[in-house]
Amino acid sequence: DICRILWCGNSGSTISTAHPALEGSWCGNEKWCHAGHCGEWHSEMGAYPVVTDGNWSEWTSSEKQCPITQCQITGSIAIISQMRTCTAPAPNNGGKPCTGSNVRGIVCGGIAKSTICEGFTRQEYGDRLCTAIAHDQIRADRQLSGTSFLR
């Protein structure tokens, strides 16, 4: 019972603590912790808690506009990555979590000839990246040949 002891997980194993959930914490279907037990809400506990479903925040991005950087792979396109959080509001008291993805990519300027990158081929880019990993100054992986395998 979460109201008596809080169970925590650690990569598949269960670790317990001696600390119970806080008074008034949601502990099940229309039930909350009170005096170390999980049960229905009582009027002496105060106002009945409202079940709040989660809702997404607005999409945000660290980039304010399309990147103006040299493309690295021929034929690739520029995109802006955006994120959102399930905090407008966050689910509470057994409310439903947000559905859908919290990340998306927006293509910059469509796929016109001017937005298509001119740079390395996919194979050249992959080979350069694999070579850099194989010969990294801090964590080199000498088992790698430096050649990429593209599918």
C-alpha cells in the first residue's frame, strides 16, 4: 500500500523506502491516502480533489528560425525540431496522460531545389562519422573499420 510505504524501482529491481506517500496523494480509483490508508475522500480531509486530465503545452523550439548552416548530406533537407510537455496542465489525481508524441520536425521551406543540401553523399557522411568514432581521442572503438553500412 503506497500510503504506508512507497515502492521505488531501479532498472527492473524494486527498492523500498520507509517513507509513505504524502497525505492526500492519489492512490487508486477515486481513492487518496489518509492516515496511512488508501480510501475514499472524507469531508474532514478538505475539499474533494479534482481529477485533472493532462494536456499538451504549446510546441517550442530552441531554434527561432530555419537553420542557416552548411548541409552535410546531399539531398537532405533542413528541419526544425520542436518539443512539447504534458504540463498544461499535468495529469493529477488519476487523470489521463497526454496522448501523442512530444517531439516533431518541421521541414524548412518545403522541398524546393534551393532547400536541398549539397554536401557529402550519404555514404561519405556515414564513413566520416564511423571513422571519427573509431579514432575518437577519448573513447576510440578500434573494432570499427570506419566504413558505414547504409540501407
